[in-house]
Amino acid sequence: MPAPSIRPVRGLGLALLLACGPAACGDDDAAPAVEPTSLPPRPGAARQSQAEVARAGVDALLATPTPATLLTVLGQSHATARELLGRHTLKYTAEFSLTPVEPVRPAVDTPVLLAQKVVDELELQWAAGPEEPVRFYLSQHTDQHRGREVMVLDEQAYTRLMHRGWHVRPLDADLHLRWLDEAQRSVHDVVELAAPALAVAAVEEGELVRVTLSLAEPGARAPVAASAAPGRAWRERAEVTAVEGTLTLERATGLWQSAEVRVGYGVRDELERALVGETHLTGTAARAPDLQIQAPEHVQPLPERVRYESERRRLLDGLAGT
């Protein structure tokens, strides 16, 4: 089994389901139409339903604090977060390290085993209220000189790589929804790493719920369903050796407001060489009802390569024989 590579926190992709009801019509001889049994949903009903589901998840966590009930609460998508919070900010810093237990001398035809460390920092500013057009700013970068900035305003997507200028193009894809979801689920993903050996304690404190994480005794560990997400098979053989952390959740929504989680674990690579790893995440999320975002200055159109087939059709338009 290859040693797990170090990379920023990743969450599950966002799935959207759109549904509509069929319309019915008939003539004079047709059977009378059946009257609807319920009224159309009133404005804000979807938001109320999401809040009810969130509260039920928190109630279950307080009644039975387990890794499974905690992961259910933390697993809410960013679509839910923006519906329940409106304008808000989110920040996290995640540190990942992987170190060989014993020094390994390089050998011919043998993969080199080196210590690895990555620090990943993210900042999200969501500046749209419920049912308003998308408006946000997202910055993510690592200490390995990799990063990106993304801003979506008025159906325009502004992007910038590290040490580069801003470019703009019409918003014609929904990849940003995945990035938003990954940011919201960052705490979930770290807790999920610790879940096989996790002990959870939850206490209600007014409008907040304080969750304490620790390493469970071997005989008290609750089974947790394995994630089907790609790139996580190595976790099945990983041994969680240390867990500590504290989370604060909003009582009404179950959304996390602050988090500090540290997870230590041991793994072996495909040659059975032992490594020790550690993941440490700190993050904050908060409502920001007055948040506004302005488009960047000195923006250039996004350069695109010439697609020769499209160019040929454009130049020969009207000249081809019929």
C-alpha cells in the first residue's frame, strides 16, 4: 500500500436535485381534476425545513454523542450553511505531516521515503443572502507556493494564481460549488479521519454546543461506516494513536463556529515501512451580515488558446457551398 500523499483537506462533492411536478389538463369529458392536498410551499419554507433537520441532528448528538452523530451534524453542505447563515466568513489552517519512523538509506529501484509537511490555509467570504445571486471570495494557498484566489460576482468569475494578475470570464461552470463544499466540510473530514478511535462528549451551553474529542479506549470504540470517497483506502490500515480537540456548534443550526482538532496516526507504505502522521486543523466561521465584496481592479480577460475548428467555421461562415 503506497504511503498516503500530503494534500489539502478535501470534502465530498455537492449533489443538487431539481424536481418539478407535472401539469394536468383535460377536456369536458375528462374526469375532474383532483384538488391538491397541500398548498405550494411558502417563501422560506425550504430554509425552515433545513433548520429543522439541523436541530434534529444536534438533538441526536446531545442525546447520544458518538462519532456517527457528530459526523452527521458536521456533514452539512455549504448550500445548507449559506441558506441558514446568509452572509458569513470561514477560515481554517490545516497542517499535515508524515515522517518515517526510522531513517531509510536510498537504494536502487526502491522508492525514497522522505518526511513530508504541508500547511494549507483557506479564507472564504460569502457575501450573498438567501435566494440572492452568488457572490463570494475564496483564497486558498499552501506553504509549497501553490494557491488560488476565486471571486464570483454578477455572473462573472475572477481568478488569480499566486503571484499572477486577475483574469475574468463569464461564469459558465459550477466547479466553485465543490470548492465551497470542501471548505465547509473541512472540520468533518478531519474528524472522519479520527472516527475509528474517537470518543465524543457534547454539552449544551446556551446557544452553543461544545464538543470535546479524545482518544477512545479500545473496548469503547464505536464502528463507523467507511467512506467511499476516492483516495481514502489507506485509512483502513491506518492506526489512530492520538486525538484531541474542541468544537463549538451553533445550537440552532448545528453549523460549526470554531474548531481545533489534532489527530495522530501510524501507517505503513507498500514496502511495510512505518510512518507516523499528524493532522492539525484550526478554524473559525461566523455570520457577517454587513459583508460586501468589490470586484478587483486591473482585470484582464482570461486568455484562451485558438480552437482551429471553431476559427475555421468563423472565417468561412457564408462561403461554404450548399
